[in-house]
Amino acid sequence: MEKVSVIAQLKLKRPTDTEGTIIIRGFYNRKPVAAKSTGYKINRGHWDGYSRRVLNSCENAALLNNCIQNRLNAIQAELLQKEIMGAAITTRHIADAIRGYSPGRDFIYFCKERIEQDYSNPETKHGYYSECRKLQKDCAERGTARR
């Protein structure tokens, strides 16, 4: 994960604005890949750009910092899990993690590849197909799977 970084930033619509939105942005080799708004708006003076946190002078600063840190940790954990499983982290993986797409799509592809490799064993084939169906149904109900 040395090529990947996920950070929080304050985004202003215009340089003269006094209020901005906190966004989560992902980088791959120092190039921006994707960004998604957290929905939290704060005053420009309450944002510390160096440490990328809300200053304590802002009301609910601890709550905002915890929410932002939880989102960053979830994204980094998802990317780290993919890397541990042996997947090469690409810009698509980073963008999917930041935008909140379901990681189930990669699992479905993995299952289909395993079915093709181990076609001779009917128990494995049946198990993978049933898991794929469950996952596709779950993704369809949530509406989080990329189409």
C-alpha cells in the first residue's frame, strides 16, 4: 500500500468561500483517483490543513474527527484486505472503495474463476455458485453493486 494514500480534505467551491465540505480523496502514485463528499460542512477557520482534522474550537469537533477517521479506516482496511488476498491494487479498486461500491463484485469474479478452474469437483462448483447467487441477491437488495 505504499503507492496508495487516502486523506480527508476541505473543499471550497470558490477561494473566497468561508464554508466548505469535507471530502475523502484517494491517490495512487500521488495522482488523484477519486473523491467523495462526507456531507460535513464546516467553517474554513475550523479546518487544520496540515493534520487534516477539525480543530477543537469547532463545536462537535471530536465527533466529526471520529466519523472522518472511521471512514478513512474502513477504506484503508478494505484496500489492505484486497492486497492481503493477493490482488494488485489498481485505481479501480481505490475508486470503488472510496465511492462505497460493494466488494462483493470481486468475490463473484473470484468464484467464477475458481469454478472454471475446478470444474471437475461438483461440490465445489455447487458451493461457489450458491455463494455467488447469495452475494448477487444481497448486492441487488442494497443497490451497492456496480453494474
